[in-house]
Amino acid sequence: MLEKIEKYARENRVPIMLPDGIDYLCSYIKSHNVKKILEIGSAIGYSAIRMALVDDEIKVTTIEKDEIRYNEAVKNIHEFNLDDRINIIFGDALNTDINGIYDLIFIDASKGNNINFFKKYSANLAKYGIIITDNLFFHGLVQDETLIKTKNQRGIVRKIKDFITFLDENEEFITEYIAVGDGIAISKRK
Ligand code: SAH
Ligand code: MG
């Protein structure tokens, strides 16, 4: 069933997490006993499903703004019988109100808004919780700018670099960068 979603993602160019990235995330969830997860950017529900499958007690709230992807995610979550453990919200995460407190906040939406998502949702983070952000490498373009081909790519690289500066200079959080998948950042309160 997971392979069916992976195939759909490939065929429809949905940027789900890379295999070693999602494996790393799931093993982190297991080893740190994470139970409540907030995800920004559900796409078709793949990472939310993978995270929920780590342990029966895990609950995921996830936000998606694209209607087609949202509908596909609802369908996939239902096929996995995870409707009671994955709460998917259709909307723009920049102006969604979330009240809960989460052990893990996983940011995997539009790269240009990472600073905004980080600032907004750190209010929903448990005291010893962590924020994980995906796509810090942008296919290697962040580390090797000679690979940049378009103006659009240059803009995204600049925004990712701004986000890295924001994390490095953050007074409240300390961040480590892990070279798995498309590059992830793990931020904890100091
Ligand atoms: N986490 C998913 C992949 C997410 S891809 C997985 O690994 O399976 C990024 C998604 O974020 C896209 O579907 C995009 O529509 C969504 N997105 C981008 N900006 C958003 C926003 N402001 N609010 C909600 N979703 C957003
Ligand atoms: Mg991603």
C-alpha cells in the first residue's frame, strides 16, 4: 500500500520525503518516544502515514493547502485506517490556528516560508520538543551554487540560506543539520 503512494508520487511529481530522510525521521520518532506530531505540508499523506505507523499511540495533525493533494491524502489515510490518528486540515498553514502542544513539529512545505512557519508554530512546541525542517539542501544547490540553473532556483537557494542564518543566530533554539534525504535540520530549545 505504501508502494502505491510512492508510485503515485513519482508519476504525479509530488515531492514526498526521500527514503533515507523518512527512515531517519521515523527512527528519531521511535527512539525519542514522540507521540504528538504536527506536520506542515501533508502533500498526499505519505510522511504522515509513515510517522503514524511507527507506534499505535502516535497522533498526527497535518496541514495541506493544495486541494487535489489534500483529497488524495484523505483517501490514503482512510485506506490505512488511520482516520482516528491522523487529523488532516485543508488550509494555508500561514494562517491556520492550531491549539495543541506537540512533541515534534515537522516543517515540509514551501521553502520560502520556513522562517514564518518556525516562528508561528514554535508556540505549539512542548518544552522539550523538537522542530525538524526538510529540504535544507534543495538537491545540493544550497551547497554548490554552480548547480543553479534558473532565477527561480536562485531565489529558493537564497531563502534556504536565510533560514539557515535564522537558525544559526536563533537565541532560543540550537540546530544540528543532518545529511540525509534532501537535508534536514533538527532544532531544540537551548
Ligand atoms: N510531507 C510530505 C511532502 C510535502 S510536499 C511527504 O513527505 O509525504 C510540500 C507540500 O506543502 C505541498 O503539497 C504543498 O502544497 C504544501 N504547502 C506549501 N505551502 C503550504 C502552506 N502555506 N500551507 C499548507 N501547505 C503548504
Ligand atoms: Mg520535503
